[in-house]
Amino acid sequence: MAEGLQATLLLVAFLGLLALRVPVAFSLGLTAFGWFLAAGVPPLTVVQKMAVQMGNTTLAAIPFFILCGEIMSAGGMARRLVDLASACIGFVRGGLAMVNILASMLFGGISGSSVADTSSLGSILIPMMVRKGYHRDYSVAVTVTSSTQGIVIPPSHNAILYSLAAGGAASVQDLFLAGYLPGAAIAVSLMGVAWWIARRRGYPKEERVPPARAAGILVGALPALATPAIIIVPIVTGTLPAHQAAGVAVLWAALVSTFVYRGLPLSEYPRVLVATGRTSGMVMILIGTAAALGEALTYLHVPAHLTAALTSLTDDRVLLLLAINGLLLALGLVMDMAPLIVLLTPLLLPVVVSLGMDPVQFGIVLLVNLGIGLLTPPVGATLFVGCAIGGISIGEATRALVPFWLALVAVLLAVTFVAGMTGWLPHLVETWGQG
């Protein structure tokens, strides 16, 4: 059977299983196993591929990052970061929306997860915003869109996953450094939209925090703010690999949450560990089954065929990059981030490299694209969490999200076509290290 027809049947089988509401991980695995059996490849080969992918040392950082986020969520760090953000920017029009975005920037840069960000900060800020007179849909929209910063700003476990899927073409260090400017651009663009809406609707300002009290808030938040530095600095300097730095961060977060902030008693740790195990298991099985399906696609030479097909459409680089972004946004509507990273990176990376895009830049483009997918129905996990906390329907949230989506798309286009947004800081650090 021709490779193109086999690849089409694979896609149809996978989408059919999704339509039957089979979980994504099982849909990926069943499709891969079915093809390998039909091709006469021993099932053990598929299992070995999954084991090799899930057993990669670099992936050990992901459970540690998830555990770190769970500890911080339960340990009082989120509240202190909200207080710090309020002292910094709460006095402008729509102050709590600005606090929400800045707090997401700080907390997302620690947890690395948009869902954890929305769960922790949303449970504090959404009810607070509603009490102060903000509309529920606006409060949810600000919360879920600002949480995308945690996907881009390091430490991001999705960046680690991309580095692995890219076969080392983009290092974790460079991806972490490349995420800072796009993350800041997301914050600024969302603040602009939030302020514009707040000004039109007459949302309130918060009272200015006296300097002495602001200094006390900053001191209280320093242990929380130190967490990302504990992760990032050893990785960037090459002192520790990602999984060891993440382990140190877990220890730090546990000490701070239990003995400094006293927000996480020892009796709560079993619950935190169970939650971490559940989330980590879901992520790892998605990675393994996506890798198995990716192996089948590689057997069928889909990456080469896709590159040829896309480049045959047009030789205009701008149009091709726009088409790839459109494809990523569309796929983000129906699939979760982790399997898409594992599946799409080997397929699309050769295409964008042939167009002159650096693998690190494409990594951030991919993360921003798929981060937007987490905010869109029908499978936007972050959107669902925000709606559950805010007590509104997906339809209500979707209408409020439109201007914020536009802001995120604007940042996406900037990251796609302005290489300096992702390349400047890694180049600067590399130059500094050589000097």
C-alpha cells in the first residue's frame, strides 16, 4: 500500500477514535499498535520505543516541575505573589486585572504550567475580581489568557519536551532563555487589552500600597521569587542538568512552603504526591504513545512528504510560515499540548529549518501556538479550569476571550517573524560566557 494512503488511514483511524471519545493517549497508542501489527512489526518494537522515549533522563525533570508546582500551589506562594503584584501595579485602572497578569507572570515562571497557574491564582483572583465589580467572563478571560506565560517563561516542562522531540537541535538552556522576551510581550499585550476594556467599563483601581508595606511584601515574597532562579541559573550555566535543578527546586519549595510560609503541613504531602503522580502519569503515557505514532509516521516518511508538500504550495516564506501557524492553531483546538509537541516537532522542524528559522525560535512559536490551543474549545484544558472556577459556561468565556486571543495572535506573529525576540538573549548569554 502506498505510503501516502497508509498515512491517511492512520490519520482517519486516530480522528475516528477521538470522535468516539476514546482518550487521546489511548487513541494514539491504538492507532500506532494497529499500524505496526498490520505492517508485520512485532509489538515489542512499539513497547521498546515507548520505553526509550519515557525513560529519557531529561524527562525526569517533568515530574519534578509538576511536584514543585503542586507544592507551591498548596503552600501559600501564590498568595504572596498576588500581594506583590498588587503592590506593584494594582493602582492603575482595572488594577486587579493587571495584578492577575503580573502574578501569572511571576507564578507561571515558577510552576511552568498554565493549568497550575489558573488553578492557583484563579481560585484567589477570580472571586476577588467579581467581589470588586468585575464581570465574571472578563475575570476568567484575563486569568486563563495570562496563564499562557507559564508555558513560555522558564522553567517550562513543555520546552524540555520540545528539546527532546527536536533531537537536541534546540538545547533546554537556549529555550529557557528564549522564552523571556515572548513571555514579557504576552504580559504587555494582555495588559493593554485588559486596561482598554477596564477603562471602557469603568472598573476600579486599587489603593496604592505605602512604601514601607510594599517593602515588607517584597521581603515576604523573596523565597517564592528565588525558586525560578534556583532552577534557571544552574541550567543556563551548565552547573546542573534540568532534572537535577528541578529536584533542588522541589526541595526548596518544600522547605519554604512548610517551614517559612507554614502553608503546607506534613500531613498534606501524601495528597500532593498523589496529585503529582496522577498528572505525571498522564503526561508520560501521552509522551510514550505519541512517540509510538511518531515512529509509525517516520516509517512512512511523512516528514519528508510533508516538507515537499508544503514547499510545493508556494515559495513565499511568509505564506508558508502563516500556513504552519494556522495548522498548529487548528490542531491545538482538538489535541492536548504534550502529544502535539512529540508528534509535530519531527514533522515540522525540517520544514521551518528549510525556511531559515532557527530550531529554538520554532520551539517558542510552537509553545505559543499550542498555548493558545489550551484556551480554545473543545479541548482547552486551561479554559475548562477557568470556567469551573468562575462558574460560567464555555460560551460566555469564549465571547470574552476574543480581544485577548487577538493580542496573543499578535505576539505569535511577532515571535514568528522577528527572530531577535527569541535569539537575542541566548546570543547575549553565549557572548557573555565566551567573554
